[in-house]
Amino acid sequence: MEIKKAAAAGTMESNDAMIMIEPGDGELEIFVDSVVARQFGKQIERAVMEVLSQYEIEDAHVLVRDKGAVECTLKARCETAILRALKED
């Protein structure tokens, strides 16, 4: 699927995450900014990749600003951002 516009989901509250997605320039890029990146950065990226794969997103820029969110929260925020980004106004 193709990302149509920039979109975001989540908050910057403790134990939550803000995920922003926008159209890419030919490749999928994921940037993780997390208070627990040293310990869990790879797992955060893997959770986001799982959701992107489910929606067959291969061309997007994704920014994850994590404040200690659990995996199910990360996935929910990612799915919401994707659904918002797929809609045309």
C-alpha cells in the first residue's frame, strides 16, 4: 500500500509512544528515538516492521518516539498512524 500523507498517532506521555509516518523516497526508513533504545531498540523496530509488513508498506519514513511503551501499544500506534496516512482527504 502507498502512504498518501503524513500522519501520527500516540502521545509523548510516559509509557506511550508517538509514531509519525510520511511518504518515503523509494525506501522504508525507520528511526527509533527511545528512552530504552539501548536495551529494546531492536525489539521496537521489529514490532513496527511487523505492522508495516502487514499493510505491505515498503516506501515510507517512520519516526518512533518512545517513552517506554509496551509492544502492543507500539503496534496499535503504528497501525493507527498507517490508517490515517492511507486516507485521502
